[in-house]
Amino acid sequence: DGGITQSPKYLFRKEGQNVTLSCEQNLNHDAMYWYRQDPGQGLRLIYYSQIVNDFQKGDIAEGYSVSREKKESFPLTVTSAQKNPTAFYLCASSNAHLGPQHFGDGTRLSIL
Amino acid sequence: QQPVQSPQAVILREGEDAVINCSSSKALYSVHWYRQKHGEAPVFLMILLKGGEQKGHEKISASFNEKKQQSSLYLTASQLSYSGTYFCGTEIASGSRLTFGEGTQLTVNP
């Protein structure tokens, strides 16, 4: 079945450490997105990519980095510059021009 | 700019109806609606396009008022399974990114 796979489901980060969250899709979607969700809050866009080798900053990109080397993959790195990384991170994908966004099951990131 | 959803929370008894609103200060191309259950990923419900008709299936439908830049989600004869947080996402141009509202928490009790 087609879908989006995020891993790991839970992740712990030590002070000063960079961590990478994986997102893979087999829906043949052009566009992929990373969102951050804090408890009781909505979805805030971190980065998005509409085509391979291209991506744009969202509303809260500081302290995060991404790459889009393959259509299927859009990993997110939470760098040590992100001082408050504890949140639920959601990856999504869609067709480039109008289409519902399909979400992965998310990664919960906490600080040790 | 983030769309504004109202109400922030609503509690229903099974079988009752609810309306959730999503308003934007910008002209919109489309409005998306999603439902998220606690600890899970959001699930797509429907898209409404500028100039499009009211959409829906079974007991969940939505409308888009272009003059007011507002969309409303209608849940009729609510079921326990309707509980969750409903988010609207707005798009200002075709293929642009979505901006999500803060969400409306809906609880349906027996």
C-alpha cells in the first residue's frame, strides 16, 4: 500500500546534538512538507519542497535543515541551534498542484 | 497569515449537529479540512475551491463563502467517531503552501 513512513517514532536529543528525522513516501507525490506541532496547537510549516533538489523555508525554519535529493525522501535535521526542539513532527506529501496532503504517523522528539 | 477557527472547542451529545468556521483576512484559492485524533496524524476530509460548490459526503459537508473568505464545516447527527481536532488549511494560490488554523477540538459524548 502507498503511504508515508516516518522514523523513528520517538527520538531523544542531547544538548548540542543534531538529529535527523526520516520521511519516505511511495505515493509518487512531487511535494513534501515538514510541520511542527506543539501540544494543543496547530501545524506550523518548517520547510517544504515542490520538486527534487529544491526547497523553501516555511514559517519556523530557524534551527532546522532539509534536503531533497530523491523524490521519495525528505529528511529533516534538527540542529543544536534549535533551542526548544521538543514537539511532534509531521511529514506530509501531495501532488504539486492542488491535492490533499497525506501525513505520516509523526515523530515525537524530546530533549534528554 | 494564519486563518482563524471558531469555536476553539465544542462538546456535543451523539446525534447533535455542529458547525466549525474558518476565516481568513486574505483572498483564498482553496480551503482544506482535516481531522486529527489524539496522538495520530491528521486525516484529509475535503477540499473546497474558489468558485466551487459545497462539498461533502454522508453527514460531513462544507461550504466556501468567497465574499467573506470563510469556510464552514458542517457535522450533522454526530457520531462518537467524529471526536477529534478539526483543522482548516488555507491556500492563497494554486500549488502554494497551506497555512493551518489553530484547530477546533470536538468532543462527542454518548
